Amino acid sequence: MAADHHGPAKGIGRWLFTTNHKDIGTMYLWFSFTMFIVGGLFALVIRTELFQPGLQFVKPEFFNQMTTMHGLVMVFGAIMPAWVGLANWMIPLMIGAPDMALPRMNNWSFWILPFAFAMLVATLFSEAGAPNFGWTFYAPLSTAYAPSSVTFFIFGVHLMGMSSIMGAINVIATIINMRAPGMTYMKMPMFVWTWLITAFLLIAVMPVLAGVVTMMLFDIHFGTSFFSAAGGGDPVLFQHVFWFFGHPEVYIMILPAFGVISEVLPTFARKPLFGYTSMVYATASIAFLSFIVWAHHMFTVGMPIAGELFFMYATMLIAVPTGVKVFNWVTTMFRGSLSFETPMLFAIAFIVLFTIGGFSGIMLAMAPLDFQYHDTYFVVAHFHYVLVQGALFSIYCGVYYWLPKWTGHMYDETLSKAHFWLTFIGVNLAFFPMHFVGLAGMPRRIPDYALQFADFNMLSSIGAYVTGFSQLIFLYVVIRCIRGGRPATDRVWEASHGLEWSVPSPAPYHTFAIPPQVR
Amino acid sequence: MSSRSDAEQTYYVPEQSKLPFLATIGLATFIYGAGATLNAARAGDPDPMSWLLPGGFAFFVAVLWQWFGTSIREHRLGLANAQLRRSYVLGMQWFIFSEVMFFFAFFLALAYVRLFVVPWLGGEGDHGLANRLWSGFAAEWPPSQTPQQALDAAGGTQLTARQSEFLAPPSTVSWSGIPLLNTILLLSSSVTLHFAHVALRGGRRGAMNVLLALTLALGMTFVALQAWEYHHAYTDLGLTLKSGIYGSTFYLLTGFHGLHVCIGALMLSVTLARARFAGDFTPEDHFGFQAASWYWHFVDVVWVCLFLSVYLL
Amino acid sequence: MLSESRRRGTRVLAGIMLACAVHAQASEPAHSSINLSPGVTTVSQAIYDLHMYTLWVCVAIGVVVFGVMFWSIFAHRKSKGAVASSFHESTSLEIAWTIAPFLILLTFAAPATNTLLSIYDADEAELDVMITGYQWKWKYEYLDQGVAFFSSLSTPRESWDTIGVQQVPPRGENYLLEVDEPLVLPAGKKVRFLVTAADVIHSWWVPQLGVKKDAIPGFINETWTRVERTGTYRGQCAELCGKDHGFMPIVVEVVDEQQFASWLGERRARAEQERVLAAQTLTMDELMQRGEAVYTRSCAACHQPNGEGVPPAFPALKGSAIATGPLEQHLDIVLNGKAGTAMAAFAAQLGHADLAAVITYERNAWGNDTGDMVQPSDVARFEQSE
Ligand code: HEA
Ligand code: HEA
Ligand code: CUA
Ligand SMILES: [Cu+2]
């Protein structure tokens, strides 16, 4: 080994062969943003087509490909890698570790992703077209009736799964094994806690996803009959296995968000997080419950009544621990000394808008109501509130919060606030009216709709454009911040606390070569 | 700030490595090749890029070989400190947990099919109405006919588009022959492996090598018998992947298990080779041995679940 | 400044939410475009009531939670000189707000359970209708009544397939929500639906009835309705089922008992006519005319009105080897479909007259000038020979 492996290497090799958690975190974040743009452009195709009734620009078969690819790219390409990126950057800094536990595997987890997505997105240009069966790919539409690109889709999912599992193993090993002396579990920052639990969820459910796509692969290519009644299987079996993965998956996307918010609020309220212990227990309860609620996505498939009731009650219970979190956050702000820098704006917006998304979730959880809501835009409204105004907002929150630590420069406060407000307006304009059209009866995944939905759809589309445009501001702010700007202090924020603020800004290539002592 | 030599003592940060990126190239080539080959086979087209699959696979395996070799070398050089070794341990344990969950998906499918789907199709329970579409199908496990066959026999017309001919096997594999023998083989291999570990900890390297070899032999016998059983099932019993849901669950569960036995056997061979020819592993420090042995025990436990749910019940 | 505008934003948001709820209660159900409709059955009404109840409770929780939060934002601002306290836990408070939501949830769960139980009680139905989803149409079969037919979108293609079209024909009020043959039901009777599908999963949904049930190929789901009020109720397929998922509406026409009886009679007579027709020999013109109608209804979705298909998924019939080649092959693929593709076995869907007509049409339209004529009896003979 070379004695001077302590600074970054030169050239492209730095990125291809790196084992440094900061480099890898950076790559994850840029990859995620790229995918967000790609997935966002797909969303804009959808919104453009839905701007007015009638088929305007794309044919129904292409529309379905856009919906599918949008969902897949956003979930697996944008949100999840963003969290892994933040974990890579911040967990070692927050627990006083010099790097991730398994640095070479870390590099591997990352580099699999661009290849997997290149393969997936490339199917758009193939003769058969991209996958067109929705991001939930229900059989038999995704097996017997699928375009041939489904094979590449399946293998793409296998690759993403491998990447996620390896990433999660790395996070768990890092957190369990690499904490600085004195950093007991109950002293860990909330972001680390939420990621520990997220990593557990990932290792538990990504293999199940791999299993279900493997069954698809065999049904398609080798004549098995898992999802075909003629051979004694059941299309609904697909849904059970898929959602056994799929529901925990949505918490995989939101638990780290809870962590970020729990870091940011105390800093800008200048007051310690309220109810740290109950936050930890609430997170664990949510994770536990997430394993026993999957069939709330399947209330209309004709489950036996006992199943309906069980899954309904279990799902409704999730409101309790989530409520604890929301109440703790609000109480953290209460009688604090608040200031409203950009991360704080995103955090506050997160609390309000995520809770609205949670409310629609509770309404969906009630089986008889779900008979009316299921597969309408009401569901689309629900999950964009928790995913965009929830997960995405908290990612922005975290990025603004830690950007000065990464780059050593303060970002442009005015432009970043413009980014916040325009995004805030854009997403609410885009997604709030979806509640209305959904309740009024507009199904999801349709390229054309009845005339009474026209007005709100136009609003939604305008909102989507506003949102899309505003992300360019973000790109500009970040690039400017990397290039230069007012130097950031080590502490960056007046009231920030935690190990990550004890190292210089920008954080040196290697930090905590000597473990700090935590009291 | 700290001096660098301190850093080296507390933590080993590997230098840059080309291995992961090369592994990615291998993996991506291999996977893409697999997709292209499968699609070409399904469409009945010639596959101009058929070399991608084996080529990518070979490259991938070669890189992994290098990678493990590097880790082992570092270990021998003493670069892996206690903390890194603990990381490896955790990594292996959680990896095995992920494998458990992979099998869980298939066991879940089997349970759901047996508890719900087959009874429903046979006219029992909440969804017994389904039998209207498959009149003649009776709920039993293993099914003596697939719903499609039963309907054809009853002279009905199938409503769902016929995607394939699913023919239930005239008879199925009984638990009492090879499967029982295989269970005994695999269980004893876990015992021999355990005593190999005991021997290693007691510093009795000769015994360890013999016991390891014995474990490996038992494992290979298992694989051979399993292969023979497959052959028998395919040719004599007519039990194939296309034999409806029984064939589907049977082959995927036992098949993925068999694959994992092979991987485990490979790990054990490497372990044996390292122990025998390189003199690796000490009574205190033998992560490689331990990882292989955990994996082997895991594969064994899966088999027991399999024996119970696929063959016996 | 900031929090000022933020609060205004939230007030607007809350205002919209309130407005929608109030508006929903005031407006005619059929025209509401921002809320659930109370519908026309006891089930849909129960769902609606529960929906409004949960909505209001959630709004109330929101008002309290966001109220406290905005109060802090207003009163505990650093710029106003607020000094932070340092309290950070309170066991009693934390227990209180664990229990309170739980109690609220109980008040949701009880009515939800009741409604669910009644939705699941399909016993003692007076009429059974089998509903089968096909790509992209519905089949309705009145069990034990000898009546069955397909129902598909009747909005003319020109008014929705408008990519690159300059002059779009005017769209009617029920654009995309109209069908050629509605499902006709008697008012006041409990009707049981047996729902299934022939290819992929569909979902039969009529909001006004409060009924949504997935149609799973190979399985049968049970549900029911009882509509007191006569009228026309519209819905759509609610499960992604491929290309034309957005174009498979549902129309239910509820009529009084007498009208229903005479409708059934008329339907049976029509079925009889079909049988007679199948025994006759038709002229080329009759076949072509009928064939075009059948083609538009059953085949154009995939093979397109101009016969050019959407390659590679759906092959062109114009100039295709099969449609211009040996008749046997043509009969075979249309009657038996092709395993592993979307091409269904149409023997199970169309009568001999329709099959003969559509095959004749395909062999002579779009320049496929084979001149071949296929008679219903040819189709029957082919079926027998298999
Ligand atoms: C980040 C992702 C995320 C999160 C966090 C959630 C959170 C929740 N979701 Fe959501 N959901 C999705 C992502 C997410 N969901 C996605 C992607 C889909 C669609 C998938 C697809 O089909 O494509 C979906 C679909 C979906 C459905 C299926 C709808 C259908 O298809 O018919 C249901 C039904 O139960 C549901 C319920 C819930 C519930 C109960 C919560 C709860 O966790 C919410 C809990 C939070 C609160 C309730 C607010 C805070 C609490 C309080 C302030 C306490 C007091 C409150 C009360 C007493 C009510 N979700
Ligand atoms: C996980 C996160 C996530 C995110 C962030 C988003 C973001 C957005 N989504 Fe959605 N969405 C899903 C997850 C997500 N989505 C899922 C899971 C589904 C279900 C799929 C399915 O049914 O199978 C779905 C489905 C879905 C639908 C329903 C489709 C249908 O049913 O047919 C719609 C419709 O409006 C929509 C819209 C949007 C919009 C407007 C955004 C916007 O927020 C996007 C904003 C971003 C941009 C617009 C990109 C901005 C950048 C530029 C414009 C710059 C260009 C610059 C360069 C080229 C340099 N999404
Ligand atoms: Cu049929 Cu959607
Ligand atoms: Cu869910």
C-alpha cells in the first residue's frame, strides 16, 4: 500500500477507483440528481400529455412507458441513491469514523447503479419499447403480456437490488462497528439511527424483490406458472410478494428523511430535539409495522374479509408512531429561538406537507374508503405529498444543511430561497389538485380523461413546469457554491452540534483518523 | 491534527482499487449478455452477441478471484486490524440474512399457493367460486392435474388466453428416497464442519483438514444426488418446470438451494485449499473459515425447511 | 417577513381544503368535480359519510398541530428576540400524544369495519351478472338468463386519437365515458357481480355505486349492488391493463323492473336472430359491412382502423402474409389466438356470423384484395375439423 493514499488521486481514476466515502457520497448525489432530471423529464412528458383532454403528443403505449419509467427512475434512481449518498457522506462524519466499514464494496455498490440504469433507460430506444406495466409491474401484464424489454428490466432490478443490499450492509457494519469511543447507541444522531433502521429494512426486503422478479423471469422464459391460474398459480401472488417488498420500500425512502428533519430542526430552533428516546422507538415501531401492512395496496383484489380487516387495522396503527414524530418536531420548535435559513424552510414545509400526505394515507388505509380511492389520482396525490414534499424536500433540506461542510463555501441565500419558494409553489400547484380529480373519479395511468377533469389537470401541469424550472436554480446554486462563495466556518450554523461540525469546512479528504472521544 | 502514523494504527483505509469497477464491468456485461441471450432464445432469433454471457461471467469471476485474493493477502500481511475484521464479520452475517430473505420470498409463495390458491381453484374457501372457471379441478397437494388439464378433461373452454401447456407430472418425488438421504448427508456435513471448527480452535490442523474434506465430500455427494434426482424427475416422472405450480415451486426452491450448496462448496474448497496448502487460519483468527462455515450452516437450515415444506408436508 | 408570507400561503391552502369540503356538500353529486360523490347506493353513501368524517377530523388535527407550529414560528422567532428554552422531554406529554391518536383511530375503525362487512355480504342476490374484463372491453353475462354481450368505448376515435390533428371534432359531455352497449340493471334489486378477466388484471369501478373490484384472470371475485334510483352511472377500468387502459369505460343503466324485463326479452330475440344468421349464406356486401363493424369494435384497438397495426407489438394486417395467404391459417389465428401474445381466441368472443364477416373484411379491406368470401358455415366447419 502506498504511504500517500491520503489525498485524492488525480484524473478520472479518482472517481472510478475511489474508496473514499466522501467521493463515493458525492458520486451518489450527482447520480441521483441526474436521475431526478431524467425522471422529471419523463414526468413532464406525462404532464404535457395531460395538459388537455385528447391525445396531444404521445401515443398511449408510449405514455405507459413514461409512467413506468418515471416511477422506477424516481424511486430507485433518484430518491434511494440520494439517501445512500447522504449516508456515505455524513454517517462517518457523524459517528467519528474515518470511512465506511467496507470501502471497496462501497465503490462497487455505487458503480453498479449507472450500469443498471443505463440498461433500463436504453430499452426506451429498443424496438419493443421500454417497460410499460407501471412501476408496480403487476403480473400477468408484466409477464405473458410484456414487451421483450422486460428481461432487461428484471436484470436491472437484480442489479439495483445488489447495489442496495451492499450499500445497506456497509451502513450497518459502519454504524455497529465504527462509532467513536463513547458514542453509545442512545447518543447517536437521529440521522444515523434512522439510517440504521433503514438499512435493516433494505437488507430484509430487497432480496424479496429479487425473488419476485426471478419468479417473473421463470414464468416468462422457462414456462413456470407462479402467476398463472391455468397452472395453479395466482396473479395476486405477485402482488403479495411485491408489496411485501413495496411497502417497507416506501419507508426506506422516508425514514432517513425523518432523521434529517430531526437534525435540522434543533439547529435552527436553537433547542435540543424534543423526545429523542421516543423518536428512536417511534422509528423502530414504524419499521416493524411496515412488514405487516403490505396488503393495504390490495384492498380491491378480493382478499378474504379477515385479511382486509387485519391489514386495515395494522396500517392505521402507523399513524401513532408517525404522530409521535410530528408532535415531537412541533414541540422542538415550540419556545425555541427560530431562524429561517433555507434548510429550515424545507424542514418546516416538510412537516406540514408530509403530514398532509400522511392524512391522505390514513384515509387510504380504511379499506371501504380505498374502494373509491384506489388507483385514482387521489393515490397519486398521496404519494407525491409523501415522496416529493416528503422525501425530496428533506433531501434538499439535508443538502443545503451540509453543503457548506462539503464545499467550504456558503451557498447563495437569496437564490436558494427562490428555489425553495418556487418549488413549494410548484409542487403544491401540481399535486394538490390531484386530490380533487382523484376524488371526482379520475383513474391513474391514463393518457386521456373525461372533460370534467380538464381544469385541474391544466393546473397540475403548470405546477409541474414551475417545479421543473426551479430545479435549474438549485443546480446553479450548487455549482456556484462548489466554485466559490463566502467561506464557511467549521460550525457553519450558529447552533449546530454534532461531530460533523467539529471538522474543518470543507471536510478534509480524510477525517477522524484518530477517533474522537464522545462524552 | 493527528499524525499519519497514528491513523495507520487505528484504521486501515485501503488505497484506491480497480477491482470494484472492473467487477462492475464484468457483472454488467454478464447480465446484459444473459438478457440478450434469453430474449433471442425466446424470439427464436440467432444471438449475435452470445459471447457476452460467458465472456462477462468469466471476467466477473476472474475479478472476484482477484478481489478475494487481495483481501486474503492483506489479511496475511496483518493489514486488517481487529476493527476491519469485525466489519467483515458483520458484512458476512448481514449478507446471509439477505440470502435468508431471498429464500423467504419463495417459501412465502409456496405457503400462499398451498394454503390459499390451490384450495380456491379447487372450489374451497372464500374464493371457491374460481372453480367455475376450472371445473373438474380438485384441490390436492401435489395436484394430480393442473387446472388447465382438469378443464380440458372436463371438456370446458378456457377463458384466460392459453399461454402455455401446463401438464402436471403423473407422479411426484417422494420424500423417503433421495431427499431423506440428502437430508442426512447435509445434516452430517454440518456436524463434520462444526468439528472441523473445533479442531481448528484446538490447533489440530490435521483433523481440521480431514473433517473439512469430509464435509466437502458430503456436500458434493448431495449435489450429485440432487442432479441425479432432477434427471430422474425430468425424464422418468415428467416433472418439469412446466408442470404447473408444483413444478415451479419445486424446482425454484430446490434449484436455488442447490446453487447455494455449490457456492458453499466452492467456499469450503477455497478454505480447505488455504488451510492445506497455504497454512492459513489460526485458532484465534480465521474469518475466512468462519464465513464459509456460517454459509454452509445456513444452506443446511434452508434445506431442512425445504425438506419439510417441499417434500414432507 | 418570511413567516408572514408562509402563513398566508398556508391559510390559502387551508382555505382550499375547506372550500372543497363545503362545496362538496352543497353541489349536485353528479357534477361534483372535486370530491367523492355520495353516490346512489347505501354503500356509496356510507363510504361518503366516512370519507367526510375522516377528512374533517384530519383537518381538525391539522389545525391544532399546524396551529401550534405557526404560533411558534410567529412568537418564538430569533428576529423578535426569542430566547430558546431547553426542555427536551416530557414523559406524560409523550404518552398523551401516543394515546390520543389511537383513540381517534378507533372512531375511524368502527364505522369502517361495519361498512366493509356490508360490502362483503353478497348473499341473497336476486340477479347474477358475470363481468369479464378483456383488453379493452367488458363482457356482461346475465347468468341463467341467456343473455351476454360485450361493451366497449363508443366515443368516436377521431375525437380522442388526435395527435397532429388540427381540427378536433367537438367532444360530447360524456367524452370517453360512453359505451355501445351499457350494462342494464333492474332498480331496487340486489344484483351480485361475479368479476373475472380473460387476459390481464382489470378493475370494474362505478363510483356512484361505490363498487370497485379487481378482475383477476383465472379467479372470480364477488361483489354486489342495489340501486334504488333509475338513471345512468358511469365508471372506468381502474387497473393498468395495457395500451388502452384509459379507454375502457363502464356504463350502467338502471331501469325499472318492467323496462328491464322487456329489455331482456329484446336481447334474447336478438340472440335468436344471430343464430338464424349463422345458418345463412351472406352476400359480399353484407359480410363487408358487418365485418367492418366487428373489426372496428373488436380488432381496431390493436390492428388499427387502417389495418397497419402498431408494430412490433401488434402486426399489420394490411398486406400481412396470413390475411392474404391460406384461409386455414387466418381462421386459426382469429379463432384460437396465439399463445404468449395479446392476440386472443376470438371463437370465445364472437359468433360465427361475426367471425365470418370480420375475416372476410380483413381479406378484402385496405387493398388486401383476395376476393375471398368466408361464410358462417365455413367457420363452423373449421371449428369441427379441429
Ligand atoms: C415515502 C413514502 C410513503 C409514506 C411515508 C407513506 C405513508 C403512508 N401511506 Fe402510502 N403510499 C406510497 C408512499 C408512502 N406512503 C406510495 C408510493 C403509494 C402508491 C404505490 C403505487 O400504487 O404506485 C402509497 C399508497 C398507499 C396506499 C394504497 C392506496 C391504493 O393504492 O389504493 C395506502 C393504503 O392504505 C397508503 C397508506 C399510507 C399510510 C397509512 C401511511 C402512513 O405512514 C402515514 C402516517 C402519517 C400521518 C397519519 C400523519 C402524521 C400523524 C399525526 C399528525 C397523528 C394524528 C393522525 C391521525 C390520528 C390520523 N399508502
Ligand atoms: C419517488 C419520487 C417521485 C418524484 C420526485 C416524482 C416527481 C414528479 N411526479 Fe411522479 N410518480 C412517482 C414518484 C415520483 N414522482 C411514482 C412512484 C409514480 C407511479 C408510477 C406508476 O404509476 O407506475 C408517479 C406517477 C406520477 C404521475 C401519474 C402518472 C400516471 O398515473 O399516469 C404523475 C402525473 O402527473 C407524476 C408527476 C410528477 C411530477 C410533475 C413530478 C415533479 O416533482 C418532477 C419535477 C422535476 C422535473 C420536472 C425535472 C426538472 C429538471 C428540468 C426540467 C431541467 C432540465 C434540465 C436539463 C436537461 C439540463 N408522477
Ligand atoms: Cu382494463 Cu384497465
Ligand atoms: Cu404501503
